[in-house]
Amino acid sequence: MASAKSSRSRPAGQSGVFPVNAAAGAGGSDGGVQLADKLKIFKTDNFDPDAYVQSKCRTMDEKEIRHLCSYLQDLKKASAEEMRRSVYSNYAAFIRTSKEISDLEGELLSVRNLLSTQSALIHGLSEGVQIDSLSTGLEGSAEQDISTVEDQEPSEIWKWSTDFPDMLDVLLAERRVDEALDALDEAEQIAADAKQKGTLSTADILALKRAISENRQKLADQLAEAACQSSTCGVELRAAASALKRLGDGPRAHSLLLSAHNQRLQLNMQTIQPSSTSYGGAYTASLAQQVFRVIAQALSDSAEVFGDEPAYMSELVTWATKQAMSFSLLVKRHALASCAAGGGLRATAECVKIALGYSELLEARGLSLSAVLMKQFRPSVEQALDSNLRRIEESTAALAAADDWVLTYPPTGIRPFARSSAGSLALQPKLSSSAHRFNSMVQDFFEDVGPLVSLQLGGSAMDGLLKIFDSYVNLLISALPGSVDDEVNLEGLGNKIVRMAETEEQQLALLANASLLAEELLPRAAMKLYSMNPVRGPDRQNRAAEQREWKRKLHRTVDKLRDSFCRQHALDLIFTDDGDSHLTADMYINMDNTVEDPEWVPSLIFQGLYGKLNKMASIAADMFVGRERFATLLMMRLTETAMLWLSEDQSFWEAIEDGPRALGPLGLQQFYLDMQFVILFGQGRFLSRHVHQVILNIIDRAMAAFSATGMDPDRVLPSDDWFIDVAQETISRISGKPRVGNGEREVNSPTASVSAQSVSSVRSHSSS
């Protein structure tokens, strides 16, 4: 019985390292575990990377190591994203603080100038008092000094300081800004030298400084007024800002620069008006062109005049963010709102992509505004996604109410799956009418959602598609006649009416719909979608992993329909219409209490199982062309469902093992024949290794119950050839395929050798 034991499925090991979806929620929480808790181990002072990896990988196989690497990569990305969000959330406070520091520096400069002026005034008054005190002592020489002074000529410095106010008035009137700035700088230097060398009197120095201060303020006001004029060109604006900065008022200069660009933007935007008849993408493009062109020009002007000083860059980022926010609100109000509400996914996606396309032009210059735009656009995009998915779901459900569940090629007016120059129907899928509609609408959906993949919204679209596919499969489950009593939870069906699939052909058509969509049509459409937005490096590996997981979810959804189908047909075989079981312990126990010799054929329930499997396999061969594996697994699953029910029927085994009447020789022989019949007709077609082992365990249990009566099973059971002959005779009769020769088995046939091995292994397994 070694062969039977070797076919037993080995239980999967429990590694206990990371669950399959361990990193799926790394951005937020995973089963209640916060990201900070996950990263805590990496933040300790004594963290040893080598020891950590060795502790995790010592007992791992290659698949688990790849899984660990993927988990750590996802955790790294989540950590980086968390840091980015943290920086962005505190960025406004940082900018505000930087601006306040800059303003404070300007105020300190003004205070210093004021203190300098006050100091000079006090010094001048002090010198004046000293002169008055000395006047009495100098009266004798006054007449001589007066005559000397009258003979002296005024100095050049005194003349320049006297002419300075008039000269500066001329420069300001003629808007000769650079010359005025040079004159102010020269006056500052002359005043400092005169004070140090004593070439001017204190009163003259004070008058010169007063003139410098007044004209400096006058020039600053003139520059500010010029910057605020809408007629001021870009060169003049930059020159005014540069001059203001040179005057020592950089914060005011930068604010005026940004204010001038904002004023220019508002004037330009007045010419762009939304229209209910125009295309939303045109409005978005026109508005984006104006907004991001002005932002780019402001970025260039700020860099040219102020360089990359943090305070000015922070103010620029705040201003640009505000402009981007205003732009996104306008697009959302006048373009996205109507598109999203009407389910215009393609129009919504194109508007968003246009806006982000203009925004990305600024990223090369170090200014990223995409996150600001997406924060506003995401709700509208998700609304459009939901509207489209809901329309697919409702349209498919409406057709399912009248679907005759007959597989056909795509009808006229339905988008074909593949376009061929030869027009070959072999390339087209055979589906029922509701499945054709579902497939066509999903293909349109993938085309519309294409631009969203590059916007990191492809995941939402794929998850939404899984949801509506699950809803469609629930509709197919409800079309099974036994679905009213099915325990499967069919949430979301509501009051939807579905036409029943009465025949086995129609019921298999339900499975053909779901399997073809899940195995070929939807994955191929998704692959085409991702091919339009290729990625490289680690992102490519992550996308491949996401696609594999998405396909697994599709298959699990189809498994729900398959299990409901198999459960219904297994129960139809086992139970009567009144709920009584066709398979009871009494049908075997009572055989030893009759006087008539039994007719040795497999029990009717197992003959019915083979007949149903044989018929369904014939139908499935035409329906599942190219997908024979699915049909084979379906038949195996149906056999497994029936045999597991027998294995787990407590009332059956309580009667066999502990009932008032024991299982006799004839009953054991009939039971052994039934089990051997299942093994023979299922070998290679309807029987998996797992179910084969289940049947061996069932036989062991029956043999043990018989041995408990004190009798030896091997002494009462016929030879192996007898069971093979009876079982194959029944198989030939039900399948309609005659046996070889005059009822003799073909010794060299594969079936004969497999049958002999099966019976021999069953007998040896039971004896052991």
C-alpha cells in the first residue's frame, strides 16, 4: 500500500514569518499594528542588520525569503511616504516661521539705522554744547577768525552734500533707478568718511543722512508702485524687485514680485470662461497653461533676483501651492464635477492627466505640486470610477434577468475580444449574453481608466473591477436552481431577478462564463492596460506581484461558483426531493438480513454519480475548448464533494460502528464494491490524489468496523478480479463503450493495469 500512502498530500508547513498580505497595509495599519510599531525594531541603538536577517532567514525557503524582501521593500516605501507626509504637514508652519524671521531681520535693520541716527544726533548736540562753552574764551580772536573764514572757499564735499538732494530728486523723477542707488550708496560712504575725518560739520552730516533716509524711502515707494502696475513688463518687474532688495527691503521686494505675478494671472484668467457645451479638457488645458506658466515665470524671477535663499523659496512654495489649490478647485467645479457625476471616466481622467502634465513640467525645476492637485482631484476620479463600475454592474444584471445561458460568439454591436484581419471566430470568446456585455463594458472601462495607472489610481480601478466581478459571479450563483437553499452569502443582490439555469448545459455555461472571464479575458485586458504605462526596476517587480495577486482573487471568486455548483449536484445525488438520503448505513447492514441473493452491481447513488460525471464531461469537452484543465478540476471537485460528504456523515458512521446491528459480510462486500467502483471510474479523470486517499480511509474505517465483530475481511471478500469485472461491466454499460472481447479485460490496456493496481493497493492498505 506504499503507493497509496505516497499519494497522500503533504501538509503545508507553517513558517510563521510573514503573512501573505503582511505589507499590504504598510502605509497605515495591518491588523491593528501601526507603522511606527513595525519600524520600532529598526530604530533601536543596538539593531544588528546581519543578525536580524539571519534570524529571519535561517528556516526560510527561497519563496519565503523573496516574500521577506518584498515585505521589507514595502516597509521602506511606507516609511518614506510617512516621512514625506510628516514634512508636508509641518511645511506651512516652517514657511510661516521663516517669513517671520525674515520680517524680524528687516525690523532689526530698521532699528539699527534708527539707533545710528539717534547716536549721531546726540553726538552732534554734545559737540554743539562744547562749542557754546568755548565761545566766551574765543571772543578776542573772533574778528581774526571771521576774516579768515571769509577768505576760505567751500570744500568739494560740502558742495556735493549741498547738491545731493536736488541731484537725487532729478534721478528719481527720471526713474534712473540704478544711478539713484549708486548715489545713495555714495552718500552713505561720504557721510561715514566725513564723520570720521571731520570734513563736514555735525549739522551737515545730519542733514545728509536725513536726505539719504528720505530719498531711500521715496525710491522704495516708487519701486513698489511700479511693481504693482499691470503694464510693468517682466524685465522692469525684476529690476524693481532687485532694486528694493538692494535697498535692504528683500522681504517686501519678494512679496511684491509674487503679488505682481498673481495680479497678472488673475487678469489672464478672466478671458477663460467655462462653457456647458465645451469639452472639459479644453477648459482644463487653457486654465493650466495660464496658471503654470505664471508659476514657472515667478519661479524664474525669484531665482534670478533672490537666488535659493530658504526664506524666499519657502514663500514661493507657499504662494505656488495656493495658486495650484485655486486652479484645482476651478477645474473640479467647472470640469470634473459634471464629468464625475455622469460617469464620464475618460473625460475625468483626461482632465486630471492634462493638469498633472503641466504640473510635472515644474518638477524638473524642483517644485512639485502634483500632491496638491491629486488631493483635490482624487474624490472626483473615485466618483467617476464608482459611477462606471455601478453602470457595468447594473447593465450586466439587467441582461442576466433575460439571459438564456447559451454560449454564443459576440453578437453585432458588442465589442469583440480580438480583432483579426481574417475575421476568424476562433479568436472570439463564446459567452452568454450577459457575460458578453460584461466583457465589452470592462474593455471600455480599461481603455478609459488607462491614464489613471500613471496617477497611482490603477489600484482603485482594479479593486473596483474585482468587486463588480464578484457581484456578477454572485448573480451566476443565484441562477443555480439550488441557490435558494445555498448557504453561500450572496450579499448585494438585493431585488435583482436572475433567470434560472435549468439544464446541466446551462449550469455549465455559468461556469464557462466565469472561468473564461477570470482566466483569459480580464487578465489580458489588464495586461494591455499596464503595458500602456510601463515601469522599471523594483516598481516592475511590485506591479508583477500585484497582478499575480489580482489573478488569484479572480480565481477565488470563480471557486465560489464552482463549489456551489458541485455542492448542489452532490446533494441532488445524495438526497431525495423529500430530504431523505439515498446513502444510508441501513442499505448495507440490511443486505445480510435478506434471504434473496443480492445482485452484485454498484449502488444506484454511485452509478448516478458516474453517469452525471460522464455526461457533464462530454458537455464540458465542447464548452471548455482550450481550458480542459478547468473542466477536469471541476469533475474532480464534484467527486470530492460527494465523497467528503460520505466521509463526514456522522449518522452513517455511528450506525456502522456503534449501531445495534453490525455490518455483515454481504454489506461489507457491497460497500467495498461501491468504493472500488468510484476508484475505477475516477482514475485519471474524476479523482484527485487527495480524494483517492479519502476513499482509502473510508474503506479502512468500514473494514475496522467489520473486524470489530470478530470476522476477517479478507476471508469474506472475493478476489480482486471479481471487483474489477463487476465495476468495469457497470462502467461499460453506463458509458456505452463495450468491453474488449467477450467480457474479458484487455490485459495490456492502461485501464486494466491501473484497475488491478488500485484494487491490489486498496486490499493491501486495508489489511495493513
